[in-house]
Amino acid sequence: MQNKKALLRWFFVFLSIFIISLILWNTYAFFNQLKDNERSKMQVWAAAQNEFSQTDLESDEDISNIVLQVLQSNVSTPMVVYSHKEDSYDVRNIEEKEIDSVKLRESRKQLAEQFSTEYKPIPIRYNDELLQTIYYGNSPIINKLKYYPIALILIIFLFFTALYFFFQTSKSSEQNKLWAGMAKETAHQIGTPLSSLVGWTEILKQEHVNPSYIEEIEKDVDRLKTITERFSKIGSVPTLSKSDIVAETRKTFDYLKSRTSKLIEFELHLPVHPVYVDLNSQLYSWTVENLVKNAIDAMKGKGKITISIEATSKNARFLISDTGRGIQKRNFKKVFTPGFTTKTRGWGLGLSLVRRIIEEYHKGKIRVMKSSIGEGTTMEILLRIVR
């Protein structure tokens, strides 16, 4: 099925390229045909001009009328007529500004030189004597058409850019569906042994095992239930409710601190009063866990982690700092890209998942606030406060 979709995509890509190439080729041929027609028209006009200068208008009235009609019919082609005997320039179909004669002559001369680069000038001779030279340029319609291929190329570029983003989005959508499916299947698979653990816990209670052991087991069972629910929520729109981010942070912090190596020093700075935001407590807890575990990895299992929350007029500002190896500035945004990791072992999905939870689900913002190589990193999360 996937191979058929890929073949269909490539078929449409090549079909599009073929159609666009055909349009470009026809445009180029049409443009050249117009230029040829322009030259033919000017050759007829030049012949009429030559005839006009040689014909006795009074003795040959019919011919003179035809010649005049030909000369008067060309009202679009800009031209400069240079008379060799008079050493003068005359123009037709060109608007000129009112300037002194010296500047006017120089302007017409420059225009004639410009026209000579567009078309080969047409000489007018009589008895082998060169009387005039006609310099002419593109008519307004050709000038407009010559920019058409550029516009078409721009359209093609935009088309392929849109096509590229379409394929990228399609690919990303397929990957998201795959990850969501795997996550839900993982949640399903964890559910079976989890149910069994709950049953064994009840049996241990009846066997009068040390209650402190059972209490710790129940905490981990509850944690497994939370993890199962998290995985089951991937790919679905989570439910948000008005929650105290201070209380949720403290709860997650207490759990992580009790299950983290004593080589990690924790500091927690939280407001005294509740700070309410729209929150999915399970996904938020997952976010904090990911950030803490990422910080521990950056410190190689030894160092200090500081978590704090500040309430501004609009946002709850969550900060987590570590004393790890730091992040290079060019990687501040890359660390949130799926698959990007600086660790020798890792999937590079932790921070990508965190960004998705914060930005897509909670409509907040997350960023690397600051980082120095060898000194540590501070991450910032902003969530809008609700009253």
C-alpha cells in the first residue's frame, strides 16, 4: 500500500514537471515568434520609409497613400531614426521629457545604442548611399511578456515548495500515527502485568508483609498506572482543567527526589500561594520528569538541579536549571527536533515530546532560556494563568 502511494506521488511530481516544462517551452517559442514578427513589421516599415523618401508624392499619389498607411500603422514599436546627412536623431512611439536640444540629442543617441543590443538596426539606402539607420526596441507587449517566464519560474518554485511541505507534513503525519499507535499498544501491553501486580499486592497484604514494603510497591504500581494513562493519551486531545501548577510541581518533585541518586542535589523555589493554569496533570508531570531526567543525563548523574515557578501578571513561568555540560547556542532550537540527541544512546524524543505537550496541548511556550558549555542549562516554560 505504501509503495503504491509513493509511486502515485512520484507520478504526479513527474507529470507536474512535464506540464511546467511544456508551458515554459511554449512561452519561450511564443516570445521568439513575437520578436520575429516585430522584426518583420519593422522591415516593412523601413521599406515604406525608404519608398516614402524616394517617391514623388504628387506624381504617384496611389503609392504614396499606401506608403503613408504603412508608416502610420506602426504605433507601438519604439524607434530612433538616425539621418546621416543631417546627423540628427528622430523618435517615434516614445514619450520624451522637455529638455534642451543638446541633452535631447544625447538621450536619443543612448536610446539608439540600447536598441541596437535588442535588435539589429535596419539601414535605409538609396543608390548605394546610406541615408538613415533605424534603431528599434521591444513593443510594450513584448516587454511585459519577457517577464512572464520569471513569474512562471517563481510560481514553479512556490509550487514545489508547497509540494515539499505537503510531503513533509504527510510524512510527519504518518510518523505521528505510527508513534501514537506504538504508544497505545505499549499502554495496552503494560496493562496486563500491571493488573497482575495489583493482585499480588493484595496477596502480600494478606501475608502480613512489612507494610512499608507494600506502601512503596503501591507507589510504583500507581506510577505504572500513570505511565500507562500517559501513553494511552498520545494521539488524542487531552482534557485540561484549572489546576494549581505549584501543587502539581511539588507532587512530581517529591516523587522524583525520592527515587533519584543522592549525588543529585535538588532545590525547589515555589510561590506560597496557588497559581492556577489550564493543565493536564498527568502530561505536565511527564513534562517535568522528562526535563529532570534530561538534566540528570547532562550532569552525568552528579550535580545540582534547581526548579522554580514565578507568577507574572499573565503567565506562570516554570524554570529548571542544571549544572551539566550545556548546549551550544546553534542547537537551542534543534534540541526540540525529533531524533536530535547529543547522547551516544538515546532516541532524541524526550524534549520533542515536552514541546508537543506544552505548545500543542497546553498552548504554552518552551525554550532554552540560557546555556553555557561546561556550566549548565536553564529551560523556561510559560503557561497562561487563569483566574
